[in-house]
Amino acid sequence: MSGRVLARLAELGLDLPPVAAPVAAYVPAVRTGNLVHTSGQLPFVDGALSVTGKVGTEEGDVAPDVAAGLARTAVLNALAAVADLVGDLDSIVRVVKVVGFVASRPDFTGQPAVINGASTFLGELLGDAGVHARSAVGVAVLPLDSPVEVELVVEVA
């Protein structure tokens, strides 16, 4: 696969990873009409989570800036699922919605800043097509004790 978006990824020093294998009974992405919905993607790198735990500001917590980097990784995995389904990231017309989940301590309220790791990256990668609506939600726990999970809805040509 080659193209404008993959070239931009290379400029950012990144490669599109292989699609993460589902951890339960679902598929990584589905297309209906011109919309692709991804399943929630964890920040897997080479099939493993590099960091686990809750996001917060106490000793032993996953720091918010580390979690923002994990959100970036998770959205990259979501883009891999899109590319696997449609064949080319250049077919993305726009990112419609990002939903980000942050496994966080009950008193942590910085979920929007954590999910900015995904949102900012989409803008860097796709320009105006990466501007999107978004939800950033704090949750008690995520699969495999992941600190973040991200899903996308994208419009494709």
C-alpha cells in the first residue's frame, strides 16, 4: 500500500501497523455506505500493551502525557483497521467522530487532554480531513487493563 497518507506517516516517523487481532468476538472495522466504524482499538505495539493501569496523577498511575501517547498509538491502530477494510487511507474524506475511553482514577478529570493525543495526531496526519467530533469518557477499567481505547468513524470515498 502506498499513497499520500502513508507518505505523511513516514514524514512523522511512523509506519502503519498490522491490524490488531480482535481480543473477543468482533471484527476490527465494518463499512456501511461511505462510513467505516472501527471497533475500539487498544494501544497495541507488536501485539502487546507497553503500559497498563489507570490514568491519574498519583504515584504508580499512568501519567496523562504517557496516556496521550497511548491514545495516539490506539488511533494509529484504528487507521490500520480502516486501511485493511478499504484498501487505502487516501480514500478517507474526513474523520467524522472519535470516541476515546480512559481508564482513570475516580478523581481524574483530564480525559479530554488524554484523548487529544489521538485528535492532534489525526490533524497532523490528515489536515482538515482529520478535524472531527469527539467524546472523551472516563471508565473504571478497559480490556486487558489498557489505559486507553479509541474508536473511529470515518467517511470514505
